[in-house]
Amino acid sequence: MSRLGIVIRHEYWTIVKQPSFWISMLATPLLVVVAFGLSYLGNQASGDRIDELAKELKNVAIVDQSGLINQEVVQGSGLALHSPASVDELRQSVRDGDKEALVVYPETLVKDREYSVYLSSDDFTKMGSVTSLADSIIETSLFLPLGSAEIIALAQNGAETNVTTYRDGRDTAGLNEYIVPGLFVVVFYIVFLFSVGYMLTSVSEEKENRSMEMVLTYVEPRSLIVGKLLAVVLVTLTQVVFFLLLAIVAYLVAQILGNALTLPAGVDLQRLVFDPATLFFAVGFFAVGFLMFAGFMTATGAIAPSTKEANNFSAVFYIGAFIPFYFLMMILTDPENPITKFVTFFPITSPAVALIRNAIGNMEFIEAALALIVMTIFMVLSVWFAVKAFSMSALEYSGRIKLKNFLKK
């Protein structure tokens, strides 16, 4: 086996054999599922509890100064309307604990769209249940003149939107066209957070603990850096395959259990679009952008005198990768804006911006090709810079590389 192959195999298995690698891989989707599950169950239980308490509330006074509340609706809730003149007396009863709550719908309800609630305690659950009851009374009173329950439900909940879009005179799949290339954006950030840091720590730690001397007696710097990069690429592919298998397993389990997958915003798995050009650029931006960041991280690890300082310097690249989210609406809606153009071609923002624009389709073929070419140039420069910086700093354990010396080399 060649020396390059030995470096790749060593670096790959060094990473993959770490228990922390698989723990983090398994923990990430598990924590997401648990968080969503607990949030859903907690909100459902809280909502059910509030609704249950709202039905049990019988010692609540209702005062209508707006003339909008239907007396039958109030009586149907087991309550009674009180005279507007008795507000002060009823408020005192709530303060003394004789009544659980008082709801006052003021004359300015239509204009200000707010009403007052007075509670006999500061219990949050009771607060939610009384508010839920008051909202239900006013909504039902307002919708009651509409007539049938179906019309009331339509007025309250609205209707689902069935959107048909056209491009160049043909029907499109709408949002379903963006799902597949959009997944590359998600996967890019996942592997960016998981894998790019390996290059930084690998180089800086080997330099700091002085194991680099032994390595360089066996393999030249270029082969070592390229081998480390290719090993991290294999680690990234392992992560992508792992998460893909998890998604397939989840889909098959849902099918076996007979649960139809209902996705938001009208997303239909049967209508996903696999456009060859879009997928080509998605793969290109993903791979080249990842290697570019890996090169920058390697150079940072080589230049910095310690792992601690290398981690401090690397913050620039982590921040740069997330900068596009500050311009997200502009990137999505104004592709001709000079700022959008700038972040599309600026090195540390270009991978994410190009992936996003490619996903939503507001990037012409020529611009996408040019962005990929520019990104590839920066990727080659980052790897070249990393190799050169590593060659100069491999045996320097306490100082940074001076730019003057680097340029002379």
C-alpha cells in the first residue's frame, strides 16, 4: 500500500474507532426526536389540561360592555352575564376569593381587540384555562350568526391552500422541487459541524505533542495533508450514509406500521424532483465547499502555535459559514442584489449561499458554473496554503508563521 493510502487508512480509522464519534452520531438524531416528541406531548397535555379546566370553570363572572357577546353562548358554558354596572363589585369578589375570575369585554373591544381578566390566584394553569374560556365565548358569539357548523369551522380555521405553479409554460412540482437540493444544505451544515474540526485538531495536536517529527520521517508533508483531507472526506461519506440509512429505516417503519407520512407545506414524497443539473451543482458546491473549509482549518492548525489558539482562530470560519442566515431573505428573494452576489462568491460564505440559491432555483446556469469554478480555485488555494503552512511550521512548536517568511518561501 502506498504511503498516501496508509495515511488515509490511519486517519480514517483513528476517527471512526473513537466512541465519541458514534455517540455524537447517534445522539444528534435521538436528541432531535426526543426534543420534538417531548415538546409535542407537553404542549398537547398542557392544552388538554387547560381545556379540561376551562370546562370545569363555573364560578366565573362575565361582563359584556361591547354588545358582541351572545347570552346563549355564555349560558351554554354554564355561566351568566352580569350587568356592566357591577364590574367593581365583581372585581372585589374576585379579590376576596368569592369568585374564581372575572372577564370584562369592554366597549372598545372591536377597536383595541383586547379584554380584561381578573383572577383570584396567580396559578398559570388557571390563567390559561380562563383565557381559553374567554376566547371561546367571544369566538363562538362572533361566528354564531354564520349559521352552520361547517361555515363556522371554515371561518375559524381557514382553508388549505392548493397551489399550482408554472415555469416556462409547464406545471412544476412547487415546493417539492426544492426538497432534494435543500437536503444538501442541511447535510452540509451537519458534516461541517462534525467533520471539519477534525482537520484542525489533528494537525494542531500532532504539532503540539511533537509527534510530527516521527511522521515526517516517513511521509512528506504534501502526502500527509492530502491523506488527512481524503480521510475526512471518507468520514463525511460515512456520516452521510449513516443519516441516509436512518431516514430510510424511519420511512420503512412508518410504512410497516401503516402510518402515512404527512409532511407540512404540501410536501409529497411521490412528487420529489431530481433535476440532473441542480443535483450536479448541489454535489459540487457541497464537496468543494467542504474541502475548502477543511483546507482553511488545516492551515489554521498548522499556523497556530497551540490547539487552544487554533480553536480561537477557527471561530472565523464557523461564523462565516453561518453569516448567510443574516441575509437569508435577501438571498431568497433578491438574487440580483450586489450583497447577494458578493456572498455568493466570497470564500467563507460561498458554499452555503450557493447551496441555498441552487436549492430554490434563483441561480442561472452560468452563474452557478462560475460560482463552482471560483469556489474550486479557492479550495485548491486553501489546500495549497495548508500544505505550505504545514511544511513551514511542522517543526516549530512555539511560534506562529510570519507572513513575510511565508511569502518568501
